[in-house]
Amino acid sequence: MVMAVISCKESSTTIEDHATDPEVVPTMTTTDVQTIISDSGHTRYRIVAKLWNMYEEAQVPHWTFPKGVTCEELDGNFKTMSTIKCDSAYFDKDKSLWTLTGNVRMTTATGDVVLTDELMWDQHAHRLYSDAFIHIEKQGRIIEGYGYESNEQLTTYELRQVEAIFPIDERRMPHPGSGNRAPMTMQ
């Protein structure tokens, strides 16, 4: 004969409240993000990021994108009009101010390209600016300098310290996909 003795003991669970610093610990961390942002009922932007940290409880609520971010401006048919990519980004929610750092690359619908290592995007004022070195490829020329300010569409801009302007001879440029590189000529 086999006898079993079963005993029930009241178990207790202890939950400890750990103090966390909202300046250091994110409210939410999301990986492999692809999201659409709308404004006034219209889809405006697509954001793609490997890592998105949200610090909603911090003294200055903000988001960080330490592994880079791509932001695309979309038209009414979800077609990409312009793109901004960078190695990392910081967004101040109260000021609607983006700070983009490391290999910042902007491309417009017209094919204009802006390259820099740091760029500020003030969404309230609808302007982009930087004190860093900037390289602009626009309307058949390359412009380089320091100190940049522009509207969001990149149609009106100012360089405070122009270093160089290079006209591009489009006839000397290689055909896309040909694999041949032709030297650029300056006129």
C-alpha cells in the first residue's frame, strides 16, 4: 500500500517597488519599428528604426533613436516625397525639435541631396539648421560650407560660410548602372 501526504502551505508573493530614474530608464523601448505618423487626419511620415526609446516621464520628455532612424515624408498616395536618414537621433517632445547626428542624409522629391554630421529640425518653426559642415547637391552643382538654415522643403536655404561651389557637367556623368565613373569637370 502506498500513502501520499500532501500539504498545502499558503504562499506569499512580494512585489517590490524599485525606484527608477525617468531620466535614465525609458518609459518604453521598442525594437524594429516601422510606424506611420498622421497630422490632421492626413498621413505625413513613416519612421523606421532599429531601436526607439521613449522617456515620457523625464523632466524633458524625449525620444532617442541610438541605432539610427529613417524618416520619410509621404504624399497622399503614400509615395515617398523626401527622406532623412541618420546614425542616431534625439527628439524633444515639448519643443518638437529633432537633433540628428552622424551621417545625416536628406533627399528631396526633386533629387536634391544634403549631407552633414549634425542637423536640427524644428517642426514648430518648419526649419532645418546646423552649424556643422554641410554638402549640398542641388540643380547641377555642389555647394559646401558651414552654418546652414533652410525651410522644410529645402527650397530656400542659406549657408553662412560657403567653402566651395562646384558646377557639375551632367554630360560627363556616367549613366546609372553602367559601372563607369567619369571624372567631374569644373567650369
